[in-house]
Amino acid sequence: MLDKISIEPLSKEHTGEIFELTELNRGYLREWLPWLDSVKTVSDTAAFIHSMEQQAQAGGGPHFAIFCDGAICGVAGFHKIDSQNRVGSIGYWLGQAYVGNGIVTHAVKRLLAIGFVELKLNKIEIRCAEGNIKSRAIPERLGFTCEATLRQCEWLYSKYVNHVVYSMLASEYEVSTARH
């Protein structure tokens, strides 16, 4: 299956398919993603994609559609990039039917290459809600270091949740890629 996974920069051509995937997975995604209530129409998805294209053009980090067998199955990208300190933060989501197949792990590996090789970052972070075990498994599987737990740092619909902060340094990435 992993040979059928790819990523490509988000573009307006992805709007309909990403909105449909969001709609189909709204209940599933709402458990951990705070933005679902603000994405109600195709126009909302189009606005998100447009803002991510502008962010990438301004050097703020790209976002990608994740494909499996030619269909969009999720989104992954850089939330923000602190260019002065060369630190980036990665986020991702996947449709429920695709979970558990290594798709996000594969996509995040590609983002690590983009971040460390192309963008010349020194550090990449992934922040996950403490209770989101599936999301936390990605940085743990890829050898990130667990740095901290940020207490009640995100309002998730009806309650605050803690975030676990994972990071990888460029020097650690170089060592891990040299081994493989």
C-alpha cells in the first residue's frame, strides 16, 4: 500500500474532494480537531486552501493533500515556520477509512525531508492532544523526542485538552537517514 501513497501541494483543484472527505469524516475528526465547526461549505474549504497557498508563497511552510490509490485521504503540512529560529510545526489529519495503514507516517517522513533538506529547518515539532493516541504514535514511531506536556492549551469544543510536544532536530534526522 505504501507505494500507492503520495503528497502534492494543496491547490484549488483539491477543494471539492477535501470538502467531501471532511464531510464524510466530520464526526470522527471532531474528536480531536477544533476547526470542524468553521468548515461548513465548499467555500470554507476553498478559503482554507487559498490561505495555505498564500502561507507557502510567503515562506510560511507548505500544506499537502495526501493521496492513496489516487484519491485524497487527508491533509498534512506545516502550521507555521519560525524562520529566525528555523523551527517548524507539522500537523495532519486523515479520513477514518485510511487510518492504521502507515499513510500519515509516510507523509510525515516526506514532510521531514522537506523541512530539514529543502527549508533548512533545525527543529520540527509535532503537537498532539494528550489523549489522541493514534496521532501521538506518529512522532513516537519516527523517533521524535517527547519534550513536554502543555497543560490545557487548547479549547476543544467543550473542554480544555493538554498537548504533548514532540520534536526532532536536524542532527537527529541526519543520523536517522544515514542508518536507512
